[in-house]
Amino acid sequence: MRKHLILLAAIAGYGLPTIAQQSSRPLFEAQDLTAENMFSVNIEGPNFDKAGNFYVVNFKQDGTVGKINTKTGAGEVFITLPEGSIGNSVNFNSKGYMFLPDFKGHNVLMVDMKTRKISVYAHSGQFNQPNDLCINKKDQIFASDPNWAAKTGQLWRIDANRKPVLLQSNMGTTNGIELSPDEKTLYVNESEQRNVWKFDVDKAGNISNKTLFASFPDFGFDGMKCDKAGNLYIARWGKGVIAVLSPGGNLIREIPLKGKQCSNLIFGDKDGKTVYVTLQDRKCVETFRVDIPGKKF
């Protein structure tokens, strides 16, 4: 009987060591995945490809993308960007290509995952410092574009023709950017001004109806991601917490981390209930478990 139960569990996808181990973890309690100082101070943009491989920018030094083992925390350099380029986040479109906002080179870069060839997907002389991206099901790219010195920012959309379309200017220091699960709402935060704005998104990818979603009196903002229920997880840079806001903009909880300078996050693992967070002060990755999976699961 026991053998049959084990076989049924295996067929159903239960009992796998990594899932069992993760499922037994307490919710909302951070623990280290990698050792400290494995990355540069610009550690950012964690993400997974369709096969479940985990990538983080600026592994060991600026200008790299690291491939990290989620079981052991060990890592290796997956690609090194062209001289003068530094990636700020990792993103994937429906065809599996990797996209990187290159804040130093004023580009959005594309990586062929099979050949590891790196090319410039989009460039504009109007770009400030492309910071973060989110990609919809049509493979349209939405990009935040802050000018840190001037404390201003812009929003861009990049369509299949690779031409950047300026959606919004005269904003504060635009940073984290995310689409709701139904892709009808675009969230963008301003790090310096500590505001989170939301926009309506139409079928063509145009935005309208700019509305203040939430604001905070202290600390900064960085990357953002939505769970399947539409709750927005925000990296509170300097405070060392991930703030979770409901679709109505109400604060549900703050999840404490070990480090203070949390720069970005992503939902991962087979059940989508492990959140991976990059920490710039500790130069490492922390994880915690949640009760609702990420929006893509």
C-alpha cells in the first residue's frame, strides 16, 4: 500500500524534495539562499526562465548576469555584457528571449538564450537610465526610466518594431514597474517621492487615468511584483521589508528581511510561492514563503 501511495504521490507531483522542503517552511520568514558578497552592490532583477533556471544581474561584478542554483545557492556567470553596459533587471518574453535594461548604455538589451548572443533591442537618445521592465502577453515591453540626479522620470513602451514610445514624462524618480494579472493596470513607483501610481492600460498598450495608488512617508521604493490575487509586493529600499498592498492600495503586511537595501523580487519554484529578493547591502539573495503564488503561476 505504501509503495502505491508513493507512486501516486510521484505521479501527482508531490513528495519532491525541494517542494516538500519549501512547503514546510514558515510563511513570511526570510532566509539566505546565497552567501553574502556574491554579487556587486548593483545586484538586481531576479527572474526565472521557463525551464526554472534562476538569473540575477551583476554576479561577482558589474556587467554580468549570473545563473544561480536555487538548491545550493551556488552561482556561475551566464553572460558578460558588452563593455560599458550594466544590466538592472532580468525579464523574459513569451518566446524565451531575455531582456535587460542597460542603465549605463541607455539601451534595452536582448539575449538569445541558446546562443547567448547579446544585441541591442532598443535604444533612444531620450532614454535617461532604463531601470526596470515588465512584459505583457503580447510581448510589449514597459520600461521605467529615471533621471536620478534630477529626481525625474519617464515611462516607455517598446513594441515589436523595437521603437520606443514615450508614454509619460514629467514624473518623479520612476523605478519599480509591474502589470496587474489581467494586464489592465500598470503600476509604477517613484523612489525619491515615495509614490506608487497606477494607470489604465488599453488593448494597444496605451496608458491613461493616472491615479495615486499609495504613498509612504519614509524610505525608498524599488522593484515590484504582483501575486495571482493582484496584491502588489514592493521592495522598500532602506527599510528592509517587502510591503504587500491589496488591489485597493491598502497595506496588508510588511515582510521583514535580513538586509535593508532590498532592490527587487520575483516569485519562483514550481508552486510559485517562494519569493526571491536581491539585497544590495548584503550583496546576496534572500527568500521567503508566501500563501498566494505569483501572477504567472
